[in-house]
Amino acid sequence: MSSPRKYKAAIIGCGRIASDFDDDPLMRKNYGISSHAGGYVDNPSIELIAAADISDAQLTKFGKRWGVHRLYTDYRELLKNEDISVLSICTWNTTHLEILEEAAKRNVKAIFCEKPLSNSLENADRMVHIARDHQIALFVNHRRRWDGLYQKIRTYIHDGTMGEIQQVSCYYTSGIANTCSHLFDVLRMMFGEIKTACAWQKRDPGKDDPDMDGYIIFQNGATATLQSLDARYYNLFEFDIYGTMGRLRIEDNGFKISYWSVRDSSESLGYRALY
């Protein structure tokens, strides 16, 4: 019997999310596999064969960590020389478009791109159109979409258990593009497309990725507020969802839930409360 086919994969950008997070014992304990390389190596259908990074030191470290020997300081040379089907783009968002354009020329069939997808809406749209034109399966690493907890919460909201959604409050740290891109993806997953949004910069107007507060109205009428906090003091990623029949809070940086249902008040006759 012949062995199952293995898809050949490569990674461009060999930093934290590509590799180093899997060397953090707390991340491995709490989340399991925590990097692109770790995911590929764990998958029996994937063979991680090559990597590229502009840093020789980071590239050498990556190669030793994962047993990858085809290492490049120029991603174009990697895509030219290696016959791969799957590619991870783990570089700065300003480079994502140009890397995808080059990968499309080389017949790459699946791309896992780090968030945010690009540095502008125009470039993000170009990436989506290029992927469609070349029949590339393009995925953004918004990992909560594949998390069973978030899928259950989505079902819980959509099946009407919480009643009509009245208000959603969101709290985040580490920038509107970095962490808040995950927040936007979760909101769209839970409540659908956005009708109207407004935002204002809260602090550090010179930052490349500023903290911003905002307000969103979804097409289904649900509303959400965004509230940023300073990452110098702690990390935070939380949602507080209020429906007409209950309250659900996503806490512990997004990986734990608490729930309160509406019941007759134990303190006053004729009132209802959350318990």
C-alpha cells in the first residue's frame, strides 16, 4: 500500500508566531501547539521543507529547532527553488501583498497569512482578488474561528438561547491592527456584517498601531462598543454580551466563559435579575 500524499510547506518569516511561541512552556501548557511550524510538524499530511527570514540568526535558530535545512534570506529564492503547495506568511503586514503576488506566480495552492491581512483595505482587497484569480485557498490566522469554544458560543447566540442581543462591550490591548483584528473577526463571526462603525484614537497618536475606542452597529441591529487599555500594564481580550434572556462574558484573555440567565429576583417581587 502506498503512503498517503504529503503536502510540502514553507514558512516566510521565522519569528514568534512562526516558531518561538512553541518554546514558551506556558503557551504549550495552556494552548497546545502555538506556532505555524509546530502545526505543520504535527500534521502527518504536511512536510515542512523550507523557510525564509531576513535574519541569519533567526533563520539558523528556526532550522535547528524544526529540522529544516533549506533556508533562505530572500523569500523570492525560496519560492523560485522550492516546489511547495502550502505557505505560511509570518512577516510584517506591509509585506504580505508582495509575498502573495510572488507565491501566486509559483502555483502555491494554500496560504496561511498572519493578521492583519495587510496594511490597508486596498491592499487587502488586492490580496483577496489575487487569491480568487489563482484559485488559492487564503486563510488569515484568526485562530478563534477554529476554536470549539467560540463555535459553541456562536451557536448559543444564533439559536436564540440569549434572546435578542441588546449590547456588546469589548476590551482589548495591543493595538487596533494587532489584537483588535482578532476582536473584529470574532464580532463578525458572532453577529454578522457591520453596517456602521466609528472610532477615535485614544492615546499615542504617533504609534504605527494605535489604541482606539469605537462603536459598531451590525446589519442585524446589534451594537458593540470597543474599549482599549494600555498593554504596558497587562494583556486583555474580553467580551461582555447582554441578551434579553441572559448575559455571557468571554474572559481570561478570550478562553473562558461565564454565563448568567434571567430569573425572578430574589431581592424584590416583580423584578427580574441576572444570576
